[in-house]
Amino acid sequence: MQFDHLNFNEYDGLMSIEDLRALRLRKKKIETDKKARKYILDINQRYRKMSTRKSNNFLRNMNPFKKAA
């Protein structure tokens, strides 16, 4: 039985109840990990987009010839 966290090859036939339960839990954990990573990736992309927009606006609005108040 070879198991990798994301890509696994397991034989599902003639397994004990405990093995089937463990396999189901591992598959569920993998799916929740994928969803969590996707959620974090989306948040990071939104933050990067927001911060680049903010820095671009700052640089665009900065005028070296403007007098300080």
C-alpha cells in the first residue's frame, strides 16, 4: 500500500471496517485541506490586488512639486 498525501493508490477491495474508516477519514482530510488551501489562496490574491492598487495610487498621487501643508 503506497500512500502520498495528495496522490494515493490504495486497493479498496476486501478491507476491514477500520481500514475503510481510516481511508474515508484520510480522503475527507485531503479534501478539507484542498478547500482550505484554495480559500487561503483566494484571500491572498485579494489582499495582493488591494495592496498593489493602494501602492499604485500612492505613487500616482505623489507629486514632488506639491508643497507640503
